[in-house]
Amino acid sequence: MVAPNTFEVHHQPEHSRFVANIDGKDCVVRYQIDGDTMHVLSTTVPPVLEGRGIAAVLTRAALAYADEQGLQVNPVCTYTVAYLRRHPR
């Protein structure tokens, strides 16, 4: 079992995504940048890996990147909407 902070998140800007490969499975946050806005489109964690905080770690990485780049965030993804309700910026 992987603890939520014991894996690396990789930014793949050429694919507009943040990825963590855990137990051979990709966990992904996809986004699109339009002008000064980062649209967070989806968060995908395979069912076998759910409940470990992986989506939260990926989402934090995406939001940190948006902050570093001075981008507004448009949370299209329902997970990101819920995350931002629990963790206002």
C-alpha cells in the first residue's frame, strides 16, 4: 500500500497533465490552459488505488503550478470542485 506522500508527481506539460505512476497504474490530473486560465478537466485514479489521498496530492500539484504561473483556476472536474470547497485558496 502506498502512502499519499511517498510517490512522485510528474508534470507533463506536453500532454497537459500531472501524473503519478503507482503500482504500474497511472493516476492523472488533466488540464488545459487558455490565456491566463488553467481549466482542470479531470482527475483519474484507478479504483484499486482510491481512498489513499492520491487525487488530493495530484490536485495540489496542479494548483501549485497554476499559482506559480499566475493562472486563474477553472475547476471543470468535479473532484477539483470538491477539493477547493474543502481547501479554499
